[in-house]
Amino acid sequence: MAAIEARGLSLTYATGDGPVHALSDVDLTVGEGEFVSLIGPSGCGKTTLLRVIADLERPTAGSIRVNGVTAEEARLQRAYGYVFQAPALLPWRRIEANVALPLEVMGLKREERRARARRQLDLVNLTGFERKFPWQLSGGMQQRASIARALALEPALLLMDEPFGALDEIVRDHLNEELLRLWARTGKTVVFVTHSIPEAVFLSTRIVVMSPRPGRITDIVPCDLGPDRPLEIRETPEFLRIAHRVREGLRAGHAYVG
Ligand code: ADP
Ligand code: MG
């Protein structure tokens, strides 16, 4: 069973200035345990596609299945965790209480909440910071806490929308390595939005290249670098070859401006 199956997805926003065609005829299958990145220029519909998978937007046309059920059923089953670009932690709650928030909403008992929150904090290397408040943590640590919160209900699917976009490059490199390890350890399916080519190539098993509005898929690039990826892999010919193909795909969509 595929983790995600999108067929002929289109989405048009109705706005005061007329319709905005955000997605056009998107076909995408994501297998269980894959790490798929969506890359494309700003405004090409990456967030929209993620929100359709999460059942936060309804497509205008086409169909979407998540874990073999409709996106709505998957949402009600809490089949996914969602990580936003900004950590969005509650400032008056300690880190552990932030991570445990989804568990509180689900009505889990205090001891179970604590055990689970600590397990997730360990996965993102924040053991020892449970009692801190968000403002006592660096930006990178806050984003790790928000990943732990997305993992709290132990979903098989993780949707991540430019989670490291606001961080400096050194912190981002470090979090990329941690995310790879987390992915390898947990076997989650990840759909990851970025507009960084090296980040996409470093992390992914496949890269979905999207064109500017209306967002279409212009290329799907396999990224067979194996599970063991030290940062230095970014200088290997294989890595550069994949990055080149992604860049060409973005250019072909008249997209690349960097
Ligand atoms: P990306 O994440 O790739 O930057 P988005 O999916 O956020 O792109 O947006 C795709 C297009 O749809 C953009 O032109 C954006 O302005 C528009 N858009 C996004 N959300 C809405 C909305 N709620 N109402 C109207 N237009 C929207
Ligand atoms: Mg976006």
C-alpha cells in the first residue's frame, strides 16, 4: 500500500482578484518509508500540495489517498505529523509540555504523556532540555522540539514544510544529518518541502521538481545515494549529477533564479 497516492490533483483558489491556479494535474505516488522532497520556486504550490495531503485543503479536481484511505479519514486517524516553517511552540509551556500537547488533546494519562514526550525528545537529541521554555532554546533546537511534537502521536507519515528554511547553513546541515538518522531509525515516510537543491539531494530518496504556477510536476528525480550519507557526500560526482538534473528541471520550468 502506498503512503500517498495523488491522481490528477488540481486546486484553484477563488480570490477577490479571480482564480489562482495553485496545482494542476499532479500525479504522485509515495511509497511507505520513502523520503520525498518537493522542490520548486516560491508560489509554485508546494505548501498547497502538502495541505491537500493533510486534508487542510480540498482539491478542486482529482483524488488523494493517504495510507490507503481518504485524506479526511487519514486526518481523523491522525496518520501524519505536520512540521511548519516556524516552530510555533507555546511560549508559556515548557518544551516537554509543548511536545505532549497533542497527547493531552488525545486524553492520554500524565505518565504516558511524559514517557512519550521524552522518547520523542530523545529522537531529536533534546534530552536534558525538557524543562526549558522555548525562548531558552536556539532556533534550531526549537525546530527540533517542533519535530518532536509532530512525532508525539507516532504517525507513520511526517509532512515537513521548509522546516529548516529560516536557519543558518551550519545549523541546517546539522539538522539535516539528524533528520536522516531519525528517518533511518524510525522508518517513517517523509514528504519534505524545500527550495534548497543540496538539502533535497542530501535527504531524499526521490525529488519531485515543480514548475511555477500553476504548480505541475516537471520531473521526478531518483536519488540513489544509499542510506549512509555523510555531509561530504555533497562533493561526490553522483551527488553533483543528481543536483544538476534537479537544477535543469527547475530551469525547464522557467523557475530557477538562484
Ligand atoms: P509555495 O508553498 O510553493 O510557495 P503555495 O502553495 O503557498 O506555494 O501557494 C501557491 C499559490 O497559491 C501562490 O500563488 C499563493 O499566493 C496562492 N495561495 C496559497 N494559499 C492561498 C489561499 N488560501 N488563497 C488564495 N491563494 C492562495
Ligand atoms: Mg510554501
